[in-house]
Amino acid sequence: MRHRSRSITWHGQDFNFQRLRPQTASADPSLWAVYRRGEFIGTMPCAADVTTRDFDVRGLRWLGELLGNPSRGGAR
């Protein structure tokens, strides 16, 4: 994905994904920092050549695994 940032809405909350720059040439260039309301919540790996649609699907899945189902009382 060409973008350096992306926003995804999950269960009515906005999450911002910011691509991290690799520290070295051998570092994985496909690591994304994830923020909610300006607070860092984690990093998500994602291949650099993924489509925008596939990124959104992966981001939603990642958020679901991290935060769980809010209708069932939060994270598992």
C-alpha cells in the first residue's frame, strides 16, 4: 500500500494507522503504529504490497483480536 497513514472505523471508534519507517535497510518496512484518540495501542505488521481493501480487512481483524468484541464486555 502506497499510503503512509490510514484511518479505519471499528465499532464506532476511529483508529489511525501510521506506517513506521524502518531503522535499518534490513528492517521490515511493513510495520504500522496504531492509535485511538491519539493514544498508541500497538503495532500491526502488514506487507507493503497489500491493497488498500486488504489492509482494511487485516486492520479490522487485528483490532478484533486485540480488543475483542465490545458487545461481550471488552477484551478476552
